[in-house]
Amino acid sequence: MHDNETMSDSDRDLESNENLLNGKKPNNLNLARSSGEKCYPDIRILQDECARLKKYLYGLFIVVAAGTLILIIIMAVLFVKLSHDVAHHTHQPKVGETISKILEREELCIPCDNVRLGPSVEEDRMLNEFTRKHEPEGEQCCVETPKELLAMLELFVEKRIREEVAEGSINLPKTDGQSGMEQTPAAHLMGSVNRLDQSPVPATQFPISSWIHDADLAFTTNEVRYRHGRLVVPSTGLYYVYSQVSFLELFDDGNFRDQGSPNSLSHYIYRYNIIYPHGGEEKLIQNSITKCIGQNKQFGEFTSYLGALFHLRKSDEIYVKVSNITLIVREPKLNYFGLFKVSGSS
């Protein structure tokens, strides 16, 4: 019996084959029964390992769930605290504090021409927000607070954008209603019924900075824009530009006019472009009227008309000047100004 148990596998296989050849039943059943008895301990060990692994997984799941819940609570607390701080903060921004300290120590000044947007009186008044100093090298605009500095930066950026548009580096978006077909840019402005005050600064030419541009018969269309009494040309090409102004001078008791009054009245059409030299202004056309007034005349009425064809550049700004703005008649149909495109690239 002992010899049979210690029999090698090759001897068992050989014996099984001989039994099959001799028609005898194999004794493998005994071997299978013996192997099954040996596997029972291995199965029990495997079941114990599976039970231990399940307990470990359950424990890991609980730890992860608890950690996630704690993380959510921490994030919620931090969010609530941050929201409260943002809504109820009282400290100044760090950048503002730094700029305030710099401006306390020294004044920041730049040439006013660097932030001047145009030649009109309204655009000149925009610079009154700063401290204006007349220096030998030119007028300087100075800021003393962060608010003034922000206003100066806004003007500087606006001027830079206008320069880029004038040079063709950027294009402004088309206005609503612009069709895909090319249409003729045109505009017609009418004289204001309000009194036009003359600048106290001594001069021989005064721009008309107020026109009716969006009421009655006045209009601007197809990308032509109205800006501080000026018409902004939307595209390069040939344009017909026209203007009429009427002057009315009253005399007391039929006496002659004041001997200090000029003997003529002048009417001009100018163009302005922020990229042009010498302040950006250029005179396009002019008309002068000699005042002929006799004795016992109660008033003098004079009308001037200008009209001509010009090659204008994109972003040119066209406007009217006169030698005496206080004499202009406050009648919209007697004073007008406009342009329309004749030909050229869009």
C-alpha cells in the first residue's frame, strides 16, 4: 500500500494504460476522490481571503465617502466666507493704493495734444477735468488722483483707436440696417435754433459745433457719423461737400456799425484727421463777404454758400467755421451743411 502511494505519476499513467488495454476499469476514481479531499482546505482559505477583502473594500468606501463629505463642507464654508468678504469689503484695491501713493509724491503730466480728441470746444472742455498748465514746450495736462488718471487713459485709448481707424489698421463694425449692396454715404445737417456762443479766446475763426443731425430734414446715412459738429467720412473717395450760412447784423438807431467791427465776414469748410500733422486741421475752401452798409440802415443780412468736390480720406472729419459766430441767423433752413459720395473705393 505504501509503495502504491509513493508510485510516481508516470507509473500510474502506465498502469492505467495497461488496464485499458486489458479491458479493466481504471482506478482514477480513487485518485479523484483523494484529490478532492486535498482541495477542501484550499477553498476554505480562499473564502476567508474573499471575506477579508470585502471588509477592506467596505472600510475604504466609508473612508472615501467621509473624506468627500468633509471636503464639500470645507469648500462650502470657504465659498460663503469669500462671498461675504467680496460683498462687504472696505479696503481699497491694491493697485489704487499704489497709484495714490505715487501721485501723492509726484504729479503726472503729459502734453494735452496726446489726449485731445478734436478741435471742437466740447472736446477741449474734456481736458478741463485735468490740471492744465501752459509750459514753454506746450500745454500740459496733469493728474493728481487715480480717477483723473483713469479719465486720461480713456481719452488716450479713444484717440489711439481713432488713429488706427484713420490709418486703416482696424475697421469699425457696420451699423444696423446696412445691406450687402454698396450704398452712397451722405449727410445733411441743419442749423441749430439755439444761440451759438463765441469762444472768449481771441481768434478769427470759430467752428460751428452744434447742428441738427437727426430731426426734421437732417440725416446721416450709410456709415457717415456725426461727431461734435463734424461729419466723419466712412470711406475714401470723391465727395461733394457743401454749406450755407446766413449772417444778420443789427444796428442801433440806423447808425453805422461799430468802427471796430471787421469789414468782412468769412465762411470756411475744414477737414480734420487725427493722423494729419500741424494739429490735424486743413482748410478746404473759403468765401469772404464784404459788408456794404449805408446810412440809416437798420440791419445787414449776408449769405454765403460753399460747395466743391474733394478727394477725402477715410476718417476725415468735415466741419464749418465762420469769422463771427454770434451773427449767424438761428433759422435751420438758412444754415445747412452736408456731403455725399460721388465715386471711389468703399
